[in-house]
Amino acid sequence: MFIIPAQLESYRSLKDRTLKVSFETAELTPQQMANLQGALMKAGYLAFNPDPFTEDKIREMESIKADYDDPGKTPSKRMRNVLYVYWKQDNRGYEVFNDFYIHYMEKFINHIKEKLDERL
């Protein structure tokens, strides 16, 4: 956990009913920058308080444990997003993403099916 002073700059609603929240900070120390870099693309908790946090609040926040990787995306959504980026980089002759998606999902399904024990 790290705490940096920041000002809430803006927020906006996204189509999946989540929010994108932006903060501005003053110039950060190298350690604070390293902390931010290490947290990039990780899920966690955000606490905001107009006044500095008390020691009790800091201890309370430190006791919270995140038990998820990405609260906004299921594994299937993540797979679809990754395949979409792959299609944008190399469409493999597929003009429509959905055709590309169906083809590669079928390949993945068949790959797993080949590994199944036929006795089951």
C-alpha cells in the first residue's frame, strides 16, 4: 500500500456501468513513482480523503485484502478482448471480428477436447 496526495480531477461513466476516475498529483518522489509503476494494471482498493489519513485509518486500510484480479472482466471477456487485439494486429484474412473470434474459440475448444479422456 502507498499513499500519495492527489486531487480528484474527473470521472466518467463507462458503458459497462463502471467508472473511469482520474487524479492529479504534485511532483512525486522516485519511490512514489516506483510504487505507482508497480501497481499498474493491478486491481486493488482506492481510498480518498480530503484530509490526511489517521494512523487508525491507515491500519484499517492495510488490513483489507483484495481477493480478485480484475473485478470488471470475466475470463471470457478477457479472452475476447485479447482475441480482438490479436485480430486488429493480424486479421488472418477475417474481415469481421466475430468470424475471427468464432474460429479461434473453436480451435481452442477442439484443442482442449483432444486432451480429454475418452473414458469419461
